[in-house]
Amino acid sequence: MAATGEARYRVSGMDCASCAAKIDTAVRRMPGVEDVSVSVASGTMTVRHDETSNLTAIEKKVAGLGYSLAPLTGKAKRAPSEHLHDHHAHEDHHHDHDGHDHSSHNHADHGHYDHAAKEIEGLHGHDYKPMDGPWWASKKGRLTIVSGVALVAAYTVGHLVPSIASYAFIVAMLVGLVPIARRAVMAALAGTPFSIEMLMTIAVVGAVVINAGEEAATVVFLFLVGELLEGVAAGKARASIQSLTTLVPKTALIEHNGETREVQAESLKVGAVILVRPGDRIAADGTIIEGESAIDEAPVTGESTPLRKGVDAKVFAGTINTDALLRVKVTAAAADNTIARVVKLVEEAQESKAPTERFIDRFSRYYTPGVVAVATLVAVTPPLVAGASWLEWIYKGLAILLIGCPCALVISTPAAIAAALSAGARSGLLLKGGAVLETMGKVTMVAFDKTGTLTEGKPKVTDVLGFGYTEAEVLSRAAALENGSSHPLALAILERAKSDKVPVPPAAEAKALPGKGVSGRVGGETMSLLSPQAARQNEPLSAEQNAQIETMNDEGKSVSVLVVDDKIAGLIAMRDEPRTDARAGIEALRTAGVGSVMLTGDNARTAGAIAKGLGIEPRAQLLPEDKQRIVRELQTKQQIVAKVGDGINDAPALAAADVGIAMGGGTDVALETADAATLHGRVTDVANMIVLSRTTMSNIRQNISMALGMKAVFLVTTIAGITGLWPAILADTGATVLVTANAMRLLRWKGVFDGHSMKAR
């Protein structure tokens, strides 16, 4: 097998799924092409090819079908024989970040998304996105207007000079039909004989032959209007996801040697320090190195309340700094920031087809030829068998041809899925493709990881008890001993001292006692903070103290004992606490009729204590392979399992589950390992994903029934002679528009469960 490369293109002028199928068929038949995936929703095509393929020829072929192409930067490996933009072939994007490529055709102004998209010579590669400007400025828009004007002119001429009316309509019809017929011929040569253009062409030419020129011209115009509406709708779904990229500001204030200057956000390198003023959008993913402020993440993740973030906290590009000056150190270049990754993920997801969509695609492959056969039978059988009027039945046959356009049916699934993926991404839910979206709604059991998924992932001080000392005195002394340590338990104590505003005096001679704790001198007192076992060796604990430690241990807490001048002065208990919305998230799943189980490597006591508070069944002391085994066991009991984890230590279980969901705080989400991810790390998001999936699937069912229903109705009325050619084309165009509009309703979808209340919001 020769080495393979991948080339990605932005394809414009492709608005309905049958366009995508035509391109797919044509490109697949080219030599050296191994696989093609075309996405209407994101307007992209990815071609996997080996060295024998000739990309220039592939590009010409697609152009011949009436679409324009622009290569997308990415890891497009070109075969050595390719000299077309050879600098495109670099494995990584080192020159793409500044937005200036070394190519003479640089359309950096056409949307920051394709800041390195090149034109292919001899092609009009200008309209990268469908409907970039107003609809009437696009190629389709202009053709529709010209065709409409010609139709009006034909009516006028026909009224004034009735003798030449039929010729006037034929001219009006040709204005719109010539481009359609050209596409039909190209598609037939490229392997799609039964394209919608072909059906149109046959029907219209047939209508002229039987002297229905006026109807033929009207049908062409209506067809063009329908195509235009589809284009507008397809553009809407695409714009919804691309609008995320517009959230990142164009410029940033960079600090260099004490001076600030404004630079293009795209040019920021990893490690640069940027200043973010209150009210500004943050220009890059990074970590805060100075300042503390509330960050509004609503535009990126849909999180409604601003989050307070201080030094070392991560921030995302596109989020808004609300109330204080921040210095942020850039951690990701523009092409790799969270938003860019989300958009890329969603676009790739829209290329991966859902099972329903594959079925409909297969169905339409037989449906269209089937309709042609039925139309032929309708046209010739009654006249031949019963001696009926040829004109009347040929007319009916032509109308059936038009009803046979599978457009509405074919777009029913991808339009809904594209809209749902975009809506999900705006609420911080990322699903990798239609198949994941479809499976998600069927999930019956969710297996959660404990640490970092159901819990915060870092210990918090839960109880402070003093024996002869106040709580504040115990905390203050313990914090003094732990100051400067980076151990998680130490950090928990310091965090609590800070939030309780307890003074932390300096400690002298502080030293760690391995396996036991820490000791030192604070303000003339000798003291140590020890584990209960180590404390008992020095000083026996009273029965009451032992009982208190035991109770706390049963609640899954770890306890440290403060000893001052050889006397037991207090106890501090810590635990990795559940996330604030963990309980609500598990209830939300229950509401949706989905079970949940907690898998953890932690000891049974801690796991049990946390699980009891959340109302979930615990499985404790598991190794990563045990988690995978449990997922498999659940599957053998006919459960559809979703596994939720941070994607790091539970990769095997994530892979084994029907749907693996990575939950995390944004950038460190293992987006790449899982099938889906939540950007917030909210437990309720899992239930939201399931609801989104169910909503989408019911939308798809409505779409399919609308598309088939309208066709069935018009099929009957046509044969009965009630409706003619115009309503026939409306049946298809109308259905397409209805289906697309219905699918677009999903763009407005918002999560049902939020973390605070169980009320639907």
C-alpha cells in the first residue's frame, strides 16, 4: 500500500446532501483516491489519497460539477508529483499562524477561518462560505433573479404578441435550464446519472415537447428559488458554528520589556504575556500570572455565571474579563486554542455520518431510479393499454419525475445533526459526529469516574476541631507549618486559612517528617501536624478524640492532628468534596430514565461516603482494567453504556463504552480520546447531552415523515389529475424548505438542566 496523504478543501456552492453525494461519487472514481468525506454542514471535503493520485485533476473535476474549491490548511500531505502550492505540504502550520502565507493569492480577508486558503488557478474560489454576502450577490442568487426577470418578460411578450408566446417561454426556460442541464451532464459523466438536475432537465424538456412551455419556464424558476432557499439554510447552520471563531478578538495588547503594544491576536506565540483590561475579550488561551477577576465564559461555554479566577487559573480565548486588569501568559497559538479546536471538531463531526443518514443515503440511491421507472410507467401504460390521451399521461409522468427529487429526504438527517452539533458546542457540549449523537439518546447507564469527575479532584478542609484552642487558632498554626508546601493536603489547609482570613504567622525550623507529617516552631511554641497514627506514638489520644477521628474516617475524610508543646491541640479533617452539581446531575439522569454507577480506584470507605451523599451505586478499589471490565459486563446485560471520566487514567474504559465522555475544565479535556466532551465539567451536562440527542432524533423523525408525506400526497393528486407540474416542484422544494426550517429550530436548543436546580430552565 502506498503512503497516504490527506487533503482538505472548503467547497462552496454545495447546499444540499445530493450535491455532496455527487461530489463524493465523482471524486471516489478518480485514480489513487482511497476515501472521501464530504460535509454539507461545514462545507468541507477531505480526500485521502496515495501517491498515484493527481490532486489538480480532482480539483478540476469538482469544478466541472459547478462547485468551487479552496484548499484548507491542515496536514495536507501532497504527493511528490504535486507542485500545486507545494509549501502547503508542510506537516505543521509554522507559517500559518501569522495569517500570511507565502502565496501570491492570499485571501486573508475572507474570514479568519481560512487565513491561508488559496485559490486554485482558473477557478472562482471567492465564495468560500455559502452565502457570504447577501443572497442576491451569490451566483445562485443572480441566476434566480435573471430567470425570474426572463419569466416576467415572457409573460409580458406573450400577452402582447400571443402568436410567439410559446417561443418566449422557451427562451425564459433556457435562461435557467442551461446551467442546470450542464451540471446534470457533468454529474452523469462523473457517475451520478439520476441527479436532481437530470430529473429537472428531462421534465422541463418533456414539458416543452408536449407544448407546456409556460409551465416549464415556471418550474425552472421555482426550482432555482428552492435551491436558493436551501443555500440560505445551509449557510445558517454553518454560520452558527463559525460565529464562534468571531469571538476571539482581532488584536491583543502584548507586554515586552515593560512596554505594551497592540499586535494581531493571530501572531501571538506561546509564552507571550498579554494584558487584558476589564471589559476586554481575552485574545488567547492562557494562564493568569497576575491579577484576579471574574471571567464571563458565557460566549464560549454557555456558563451563565462569571467565574472568579486568580493566579495560575486557565482562561480561554473569547471569554470576557469583567472587573480587573489581568496579565495572561499565552499557552496555545491561535490555531490550537480551545475555540479553534471546538470548531475543527464540530466540522469534522459533521463529516462523520450517522447510521440514519447512511440508511437514507442508501435509500435515495434506489429511490430516484425507482421514481424514474414509475414516472415512465405512468406516462406510457394508460395510453398503450387503455388508449388514454398521450399528452395527459406524459404530463403526469413528468410531474412525478419532479416529485421524485430526493432532496428533502436526503437533507432531513444531516441538517438536523449539523444544527444539533452547533447548538451543543455553544452550550459547551462537544459530540464527535452524528453516530455519537444518535447513540447518546439510547444510553441506559452512565458510569462515572469519581475523582475529578463527580468530585472536585482536590481535597478541601471540611472540619476543624480545637481542644482548648479556637478553630481559628488551630487553623492558623497548621497553616504556619504547611506554608510553602505544595502537597495537596497542605494546599487545602492554606486555602481554608486564606478564605477564613486567618493570619498565618511565620514558622521557624519547619521540616517534613517523612510518612508522619511536619513539625516546626511558631511564636515560641513547638508544634507538629501529624497523622493520627504518628500522633498516638507521642501522646495517647482520649477515647472521645479517637471516636471523632473514627467517625470522620467513616465519612471518607483524612484527619491530621495538631500537637502543640506535646499536647493534642486540635483535629483538621479533609475530603475531596463532590462537585456542587454532582447530585443534580445524577438526579437529572434519573429523570431522563438513565441509571448511573460510580467507578473509582479509591478505598471502599471514602467511595461509599461520597456515593451515599449523591445517591449513586459505588464500585471501589478498581484498577483501570477493572473499570473496562465493568463497562463490558454492563454491556452484556444489554445496557448501552456511557463512560464519563477525565480521559487520562480511564482511557481503556472510555474506549470500551458505547460513548466515552471526557469531562474536564476546558483545554485539558482529553478531547481527542473520547467520543464526546463537556467543556465545563458539569455533571448535569451528561443529562443535557442525552436530552439533546433525543430531541435531535425526534426532529429527524419529523423531517423524514414530512418529506415522505408531502411526496405521497402529491403523488396521489398528480395521478388523479388534480395537481400539475408547478405543485410537483413545490412538493419537493416546499418539503426541503420545511425540513430545513424544522432542523434549524435545533440551533436554538439550550441545556435543560443546570447545576443549581432541578427545574428545567
